[in-house]
Amino acid sequence: MEQGSSTVEAARIGGINLRTGKRWRNGRHSPPKGKEAVPPVGPEEPPPGPPRYLNEVDRIHIADRLRPDP
């Protein structure tokens, strides 16, 4: 849905029921007695720490140093 799909289309692509897709999007509004409410699904945050791959600037720097001088 973040990419512009409708709820119906996103549920079809994900292979889930439309009602389930709406619940995931909106969160539950009235939890059963004795249970806490489930928050809406948000974007996942990247894990803390250094990234696994080099960024583009670092890759270009390495490639430039490996290139033979003319």
C-alpha cells in the first residue's frame, strides 16, 4: 500500500484476506477483554550498527584506487 496500491490489491498480492489487510493497516481498535491493543504496522527500522555493504562513495573510492594510472 505504501507503493500506491489499494487495500484490495495489496491484500490480493499478499495472499491475505481483505479484512486482515485492513486490520494490519489500521491496528485493532477494540481489543478483547484482558488483552492489550495491537499497534498499527509501521515501517521497519534498520538494525543499529554499521551497514553490511559499503555505500556508493566508498565503492567509487576503492574502484578509483584500483584503476591503473594512465
